[in-house]
Amino acid sequence: MGVFERYLSLWVLACIGAGVMLGRWLPDAFAALGAMELARVNLPVALLVWLMIIPMLLRIDFRALRRVGAHWRGIGVTLLVNWGIKPFSMALLAWLFVGHLFRAWLPAAQIDSYIAGLILLAAAPCTAMVFVWSQLCDGEPHFTLSQVALNDAIMLLAFAPIVALLLGLSSITVPWNTLLISVVLYILVPVAIAQALRSVLLARGRLEAWLAAFKPVSLLALLATLVLLFGFQGRQILGQPTIILLLAVPIVIQVYFNSGVAYLLNRASGEAHCVAGPSALIGASNFFELAVATAISLFGLDSGAALATVVGVLVEVPVMLSVVAIVNRSRRWYGVAPRAPC
């Protein structure tokens, strides 16, 4: 294990602090980077995501995807958690914490808007970052790719009805351009790049050497993403830290709850650890680009809903990294030696 993997928690904390302070000291620079968007999808972040996930995608042999059906239990568990548990558990947690327990410390006029933002955050599973989480826990790459593709297909049909049901709206305006561009930028483009590069490297016998060289690049890109995300919101974090901390509570609980449910169900069903790990991580993560865009389109840029989805962005990476650590340290529970491949 290299220096980055060994001290990853410390690097994460340092990058969070650096991002917040740089966002305060260099607001114009971060504003310019934040403005580089296409349908609410930030292009610098998308580029960093490519650097994170292309090394994992290089490992995928598309001829082996036909064998992913052997992991049908893991697919079933992930679908159940993503679409049958996570949106509804978040609605309950938002109602409990924001609507009741924390109500006295939050602006009364924004309570319903905060709850709506939290529901939007949980209503769609993550598209891109799960490749990173899967790689960090030695997840089965073919399962991860297949599960993400399946979730993307379901999202096109299920996102709007679930949000409309939980928010009590007759209909919602889904930012389809954000959804489709995210899928193209985070899935189709990096998959195409990775497969073209894989063919070239295999032909030259250089694939393993490139994978080894790319590994630190992926982690550096992850840390740079943290600096950017926290830099974009540095002013908000320093300006209203109490509200952000209170909104983070139900988000953190739902991440641990849903990842735990998925992990336990995979264990009970007899699924392998290399599938249970990414299943738990996919089950807990959120598609924050879509959530932020939907919140802004429904409630406005300065709404409590938009702020709640942004808090989800800030919480996602450090909390998911802690889930990765739990998954890795519990390998023996699955009968797998620590750090052994599945």
C-alpha cells in the first residue's frame, strides 16, 4: 500500500481544509472554475472524474460482462436499496431531524425546502464516483459497470415519479439535459476512452505498467476534486456552518444506514465480498449533480433545497471514504483475507 492509500484520511482532511480556505482567499478564481458548466455539470470536476475512473475502466474486458449475471443477488440487493429504501428512508430522516429535532435552529421559512432538497439528493444513485469507491475496495469492475448502467436506465423512468410522490407534487421538471450530459460525460466518454486505450496497450503489452502508473494519478485527482468542491462552497461553509452541520446529520446517517443494509443483505444472500463492497457503496451514494440541478430548477438558486443538495456534495466524498474503510476492514467477515483480491 502506497503513501497515499496509507494516509488517505489525513490527505482528505487536508484537502477539505485547503479547499475551504482557498475558496475564501481566492473567490474569483473558484467562481471562474465553478462557472465552467454544461447543463449544471461542472467541466473541471468532470475532467478530474475521468482521471479517477479511467484506470478502473481500463481493467474491464467487455467480453466478460456476460458473466455478470452470476452476481444477480448483488444486483437485486443494490436495486432494492437504491429504489425501494434510500429515497423513503431519507424522507423519514429529513422529516425527523429537519422537521422536528433541529427545527428550532433552522430558518422556519426554509424547513420544507430543506426537506425537499434532502429527498432530491437521495432519489437517484450516483453515476460516476462509485467507480472510484469500487476500485478502492477491490470491487468486481464488471459488476460495478453493469450496475451503474442499469441504474442509469431505471433513473430515466423512476426519478421523476419518486420525487413527485415524496414531495407531494403533481409533476416535477426534471433537468433532462443535466441527466443525459452527466451520463455521457461520466459514463460513455470515459468508457470509450478506456476501451480504446486498453486495446492499444494490450497490443503493445503495456497494460499492467500503465495501470500501475495511473494509480497515484487517480488518487491525486480524487484529492483535487475535494479541493474544488469545498472551494466552490467555502463562503457558504464559513458563513452558515451551523445550518450546514445540521443538514449533514441526516445525510450521514442515510449513507451509513443504506450501505449497511446493502452490505448485510449481500452477506445474508451469500454474495462475494467483491460484489458486496461496491453494492453497498452504490446503494449509499447520491447523484448530486442531478439533485443540485433539480433543486435549482424547482425551488431556485438561493433556496434551502439547493443548499441541502450542496451539503450532500460536501459530505459525499469524506463519508463514502469512511464506508470504503469499513468495507475493507471487514473482509474477514466474508471469509476474505485483508487486501486479498476477490
